Amino acid sequence: MLPWLLYPYRDLVPGFSVFRYVTFRTAMAAATAMVLSLLLGPWVIRTLTALKMGQHIRDVGLENHQKKAGTPTMGGILILLVITVSTLLWCDLKSGAIWVALMALVGFGTVGAFDDAQKLLKKQNLGLTSWQKMALLTAISLLVAWLILHFGLRGAATSQLSVPFFKNFRPNVGIFLIPWIWLVMVGTSNAVNLTDGLDGLAIGGTLIVSLTFAILAYIVGHAKIAAYLVVPHVPGGAELSVFMGAMAGACLGFLWYNAHPAEVFMGDTGSLALGGALGTVAVVIKQELLLVIAGGLFVLEAVSVILQVGSFKLRGGKRIFRMAPFHHHLELGGLQETKVVIRMWITAIVCSILALSSLKLR
């Protein structure tokens, strides 16, 4: 909105020429989202507390987590609000990719909010059934996939995938592109959701991956840089770096209140929304496989749950981990919550560095 309103006056006001630069708008979107989060956070926490939106902790969970019962949840509403406002302020609203990313963010967030509300109304950790949640997320994912393909948001060679560490190996998934988009979106949202089990863990990890994908979006949207690094050029993809900047700023602001001991939890409202938006951006800029590397923290958490469930069912109740997801395994091994979180943030940083390094390691 602001670029559209102010850039035309660049000849009258010299400083207004900066509104055409994606890098400037990305930084400002991040700053705006962070400041809004810090300013609105106390009001959101008071409102959620007044509405008795307190988290219910299962009896089968870790004993030291019982003290977190009653902490306001559904704080993801704050994240969705500030990302949306910041994006609308600083993005080029003629970009179809921005609207699709916002649709995924709000759509997945709405499913998460309904799930959170169900849990709170029932006074236990039983919201939507897995099938109900999957059906809703699938419907949104298919709509997003159709919009991406209908408007050609992935650029030329739409069904080709970019493979990390390989310059010219770009497999064509053909008719399986829509199922692929569904897998990326739903898989990412659920992986972030599973990671959201310790104070600051998921939001900190999302902050790191968001910054990584802000850089990647800028690269693939810049024809010369994309050609130099031999990555698929996606016209208009750079605008998504502004969206990712807003997401990073929102995560940083929310972390202020979500750091241990957390004053508010984002709930499924935030985790599903952030994961769905990350998956959507990765699909549009053709860096889905690089998301697996950059989001290694989320992959680790999701795989630990899959292995645990599979082992329990196939090996007569035997477990691989003390408890899944993996962060609980580490806690039961004697590590303090804050140490687990910080070490996992370090893991996320290393994964993101590896993802960016892969652009040259080819």
C-alpha cells in the first residue's frame, strides 16, 4: 500500500524513491511487524486471560509442564494480525503471490483457531479430530495450488523442482504437482505444529527459517542473481521476501512474550498458519526441497513422531525415544527446557546456513 501511495511522489520528495526497493520494504515490514507485536502483545495477553483462554496441559505430559496450565493460548491471532497488516502496508498489492501467501496464512490459521477453540471449550486437549483437521487443511491447500497454477506464479517450467546441490538436475513432477504442493503445505504446517511444545522453540525456529526464505525469495526473483547462482528465476518472487520479512518481525516480537517462562502460547492458530505460509512461499519460489534442509529442526521433530508411532505399532509397544516429539526426549534425558530450546535454535541456524550454502555448493 505505502509503495503505491508514496512512490509516485519520488520526484517531489527525494527519499520516496526507496519505496521501490524490495530490500528496504523487507526491512521495514520486519520492523513494523515486530513493533506492532511488542505494542499489541500485552493487550492480547490481557484479553485472552479475561476470556479464560488458558492452556490445558494433559496429565500424561511431562510433570514440570503442569505449571504452564492456564497460560493464555491462541496468541497466534496476534501473529496473523501483525503479519497481515505489515504485508498490506509494505508489499506491492498487485502481486498475486502475496495474496496467495496471505490466503494460506489466514486459512491455516483459521483452522488452527477453530481447533484451539474446541480444545478450550471442552477443557481438554481434544479439538478437531485428525481427519477433520486434515480435510480442512487439504481443502485450503488445493485452493492455493489451483491459484498458483492458474496464475502461473511458479514461472516457466511450472512442474519442475529445484534440487539442492545440483545445477541442472530439475525433475519434472508433471501431474503430481498438485499432490506435491499439498504435501509441502500440510507437511510443513504439521511439522511446525509438532515443534511447538516448549517455550520459544517453534517461534524461534520459524524466525530463523523466515529470514532464510526472505533471502531465497529475493534471489529467485532477481533475474541476474538467479542466473548467476543457476536457480530457477520466478518473476515477482522477490516480493515474497517482504512477506517473509513481516513474518520474521512478527516471530521476533512474539518471542518477547513467548520466551521461557512464556506469558502466552501461539497455539495451533499460530503454528499451522506459520507452517502453511512457509510451505506456500517455498512452493511459489520452487525451493520446496531446500525447505527440508533449512527447516531441518521441523523435519527432526516430525520424523521423531513418525518413528515413535511406527515403532510402537509395529514392534509391540516398543519405543525409540523416551517421548516424542524429540524435544521431550531431550527433556526426559535431563536437559533443562531453556537449554533444549537454545540448542535446537542452534541446530536451526546451522540448517539454514547449510541451505544457503547449497546455492554455491553445486
